Amino acid sequence: MNPVWQGVITIFIGVGGCIGYFYLSNQLLDRVLFPARGPRIGRNITRANAVRPWLFLLPAILALGLYLAYPVVETLRLSLMDRNTGDVFVGADNYARMLNDPKFWEALGNNMLWLLVVPAASTAFGLLAAQLTDRIGWGNIAKSLIFMPMAISFVGAAVIFKLVYDARPEDVAQIGVLNAIYLQLGGAAPVTWLTVPHWNNLFLMAVLIWIQTGFAMVILSAALRGIPEETIEAAIVDGANPFQIFFKIKVPQITGTIIVVWTTITIVVLKVFDIVFAMTNGQWETQVLANFMYDKMFRANDWGMGSAAAMVIMLLVMPILVWNVWTARKEMR
């Protein structure tokens, strides 16, 4: 069947199924379980109204249980089982083997480096772009161009930057932009940038920074526009220069938004896989935790250690998620 028709049919079944579910469940509730008639009509209506919200929540609860809760529990179980069959309980042996694997510490160290660089750089560039584009006449066009990388998949962006970093022999024309510039500036020979120790991690990070800057810019631009004009006008009257207005008036008022953007990008960084996989495949000391997990699970068929690595990633992400939820509820109150 044509993929387009498959998509149309899938959407039709999904939407139709939801409509049918809500209609039939409400009919069952109002006409069969708690009918709005007879001497107990008041009590039935009260009970029906108490049950009705759960009819809407039930599909979401089932979906979360099937696609979120169950995989977490199953991953935890596999991390405590033997590496081959997954039937023999070995306790923390998989975690012990993982902690003794140098590649794990390389991946963890690289992830920490990504955490230090990418969220900070993306948020800073996004804030700078948001401030500058609001001050020029063609700011919306500039914002569109900066946001455009968000429409590109991580793999697509990795392929683009792999061409940017490409290195050809000296006697061949360079198609890699970075090497072309390097040679024009007097470089002796083309450099294979993705194999340069330590620096290659920064070249990989540049891809994610390029993508996430647009996201940060859009959110922070909205926050900047929400600042009351009266405070800025008062600062101008008091003689504040543009730098003082930005750092002492604007930034303190959008600190909450900056933190939300920062933590959101941090979660993306902790799960980064596509960019590293497509550009270096974890070689030349560029391994990250998600690639380490993939290698153990699907290449070494070591489901025990692979699941243990997945649990480590989840444990690193959980505090950030909990903090975000706590902050959101605090702001709502």
C-alpha cells in the first residue's frame, strides 16, 4: 500500500477511535452505569461526574504505562540479569562491569563536557540573538534564518557538518569549508578535524549548538517582549546605558525563562546520540553514554550492561525533570 494512504488510514483510525471511545464510554456511563433517571438521579449524576474525568485520562494513562513505565521497569530488570539470556539474576554485576570499562568513563566524561558547553553556549547565543534581532528592522527574517536549523533532523545536521569538516588530499580541491578557510589563512595541510583529540568533541558540540540556538532564541525573545516597557523607560531616564539595561534590568526579569531553556537543552544533551553516531560513531575518544549503550546492546549483544547504561542516563535526567516539574508547580501556585 502507498505510504501516503497508510498514513491517512492510520490518522483516520486514530482520530475515529478516540471519538468512538469517548462517545461510547459516555453513553455507557450515563445510560447504563449511572442513568440520569429514577429516585437516585442526584446520586447517579454526582457519581457519573466523578468518574467522567477518568474516562479522558484512561487512554493517556494506558499509553504512558505501555510506552514509558513498562520500558523503564523492563530496562531495570534487564540491567540486573545476565548478559546473554537475560534469565539469570546477577544483581549489580552488570553495573560493576560497566564501572570497570574505560569506555564508560570516556563516555561519561564526554557527556559532562557536553553538559558544560552546549546548554551554556546555546542559551547565551539564543539570548544574544533574541536581543539583537529585536533591535533591527529585518529582525523577523533574521529570526527565521536562525531558527531554520530546528527544522533539520540531528542526522541531517550531522551530514551537513561532516561536509563542513571534510578533509581531502592536498592536491585535491577542498569541499570542506573549514579546511578551505584554514588553507587560505596559510595552513600547511588539510586537517581531519574529527580526529583531533579533545577538539573533535567541540566540533561535534557545534552541531547541537547550531540547532538549539534557534530554540533558545524563540523562547527568550518572547520573554524579552514580556518585560514591561515602564521599567526600561525608567532605567533610560535614570541614565542607564544599553549594557546596564540588558544585564541589570532585562536579564534578571527573565531569569526563570533562561533556566527553563537551559534545563531543556540539558536534557537534550544527556540523550545525544544521532550526531555522534553519524559523524564519528564514537571513535577518536568521542563516545557518549547513548552511543555506549547502543554499542553494548546492539553490537556486543550485552543487554545487561546496555540496560545498566540506559539506567545511568535516566538517573542523570531524572533530577532535571523533577526540578522542572517542581518549578512549574511552584510558579502555578
